[in-house]
Amino acid sequence: MQNTPVHTHLWHREFWVMVVANLLLTMSVYMLIPVLPEYLMGEEGMSAGSVGVVMGIYSIGLFALGPFCNWLIQRYRRNRVCIVSALAMALSLCLLSHGRLWMDIVAKSVVFFSLVRFVLGATFGLSQMVLCSTLIIDVSESQYRTSANHATAWFSRVALALGPMLAIVISHGHWECGFSIFDVAAAIALLAVVLILLVRFPFKTPEEGVSVMGLDRFFLPSSWLLFVNLMMMTVAVGLVIAHQKSEQFYALMLLGFFLALLADKFVFGKMSSKIETITGMFLMGVAIFIILMRPHTANYLSPVLLGIGVGIIGSRFLLYFIQVSLHCQRGTSQSSYFLAWEGGLGLGLGLGYVLGDMGTDALVALVFLVCALLGFIFLTHPWSECHKNR
């Protein structure tokens, strides 16, 4: 007999623990955005193009273990799969700073760091697929699951500002305790593991005849147009933040996220989803245009507008993915949303260093965003309205 707890509201203890664990795991990865490129170019002597390869290959790694996700959680307990993948994440973060000492023979700059970033992407991808599409749903009652997905995605989004901001603050504070920022990121990932261990999950009888590889809990084919559209937008975000090294930028971006939350509740509550999404893209476009023109207001206004736009778009596209899924495909829709979001962001970061110039990055980001906007208006939105399942 399964002893499944019944919760009368969403924000109970287990849910809080899981979303904070998700926040910490995501922060540990995002801490690398401002500091890893500087480390690679300064300590390792890499060119900007090589750094772009190292940053971008992470996006490929995100997809590596996804086809095995459903088999792994049926073969082993789902919380153990998440814990092991998070521990592997922490190890790969440690390798970024200590790998050259531990494996001096095999650690050869671009190849070594590309491999570590690939492993980081693979293990982070698996941990997020299990955590956000399975474990957090398991601790939420059915009537609260859409709200749970919405809240979880917001914690991940906030990590995009908190992670880089924490890393920059530590680097400016001249951390000299024998530990690198990568070790701090690994410690944060380990703290997330501790939190997951605090939650007890009811045993679920494994399904029989599950194939080793499959799309279940990995990718929802019916969401492919949403996937492409969202990825184009997050590539633009990655291009914009690739060269941002100021804690002020991320602090103001965090303010933008907070304003997006308020707008989502008080402004867009009775508006159509189409208007909300177009508004978010428009604000992102204004932020990028200001950066491109480089007036004095760019340092203050752009990150706020970017945070508002990204927050609005992230919330709305999450619901689009849920709406085109069937009842039994909620977890798969969440994984698809995560892969589009994170994959586009990683590709944008890599492309930003390949291009090598903030002005060029902003111009290319604006092109991606305009294409995404036109695609949304004429293709994605009409298609998603016709293919809603809930």
C-alpha cells in the first residue's frame, strides 16, 4: 500500500524544500556565466572562439541523458536518480578548478573543459527533468500542479539573476580561502542534494516493458513549434548576458523579474495570452535596442526591461507547453520547456563569445527576437490555439 501524503494547499513544507533545492541547483550552474569565460581566457589562455565552444557545448549535453530518463526512474527510485545526477553535477563543477591538477595528463584545455561542460549539461539536464517534471509533481496534489509548475519555473528564472550576481560578488571580494568560485557552486549543488534527501517520496511500482530509450519525460513531439519559438527567444537572452560582468546588471534584472511577477498578477490577469506574450517580446526588444544604441540609460533601464520581458514570456510559454500536452504528458511538457529554455540560453552564451563583441551580440539577438516575434504571431500562437488539449 502506498502512503501518499495529502496536502490541502500548495506551499507546504515538502514543496518549499523542493523548489529551494531547484533554485540552488540552477544557481550553481548559472554562477558560471560571468566567471568561467574569464577564467578560461585568463588562466587557461583560451581565445574567445574556444570559450564560445566550451560554453555552447553545454547545450548539447542537456539532451544527452533525456532519452533514458523514463527508463532510469522506472529502473531506480526517482529521487535517487535526481540525487546521483546532482552529485555528478557537483563533481563536474569541482573539475573545472581542480581537473588540471588531478588529471594533468588528460586535461588539455579546450577538449577537457568542453568535456566537463558537456557532462555538466547532461547531469543538470537529467536532474532537472526528474526534479521538475516528476518529484515536484509528486509532492503536489493534482489541483495544484499547474501552479506548482509555474512556481518552480519562477524559482529557476530568478536563479538566472541570483547565480551570476553571487559569483560576481564573490569574485570581487577576492575569495582567498583555498576554494574557487567553482567549489562554491559545487557546495551549493551539494546543499540542494541535502534538501532533496529531507523529503520522503512514496514508493511507486515500476512500469513493466519500459524501453531503455524513449521520448516519455524527455520531449513532447506535439510541442515542437513552441520549442523552436522559445529557443529562439532564449538564444537572444544568452547573447545579451554573455558579456555582462556587473552585479548591478543582474540585480536590476532581478528587479525586472519581481515587476514581471506583479504584472502577471495585476496587469495581465484579464488580458489575452497573445497580448501578454507580444508585450514581453516587445520589452525584450526595447532592452536590446537600448544596449545596441548604447545610451547612458543602458546600464540601468535595459536589465530591468529584459527581466520584465523574460519573466512574462517564461510564464506564458510554460502554460502553452502544458496546454498542448495530454493529461499523462505534463512531465514531458515540462522537460520540453526546460530544454528549449536552457538549450537556447546555452547556445546564446556560446554564440556570444564566438561573435566576440557586445554590439554584434545585441544586433544578432535583436534579429533572433524579431524572427521569434513574427513566428509567434503568424505560426506559433494560431497553431497552439488549435492544438490545446486542456
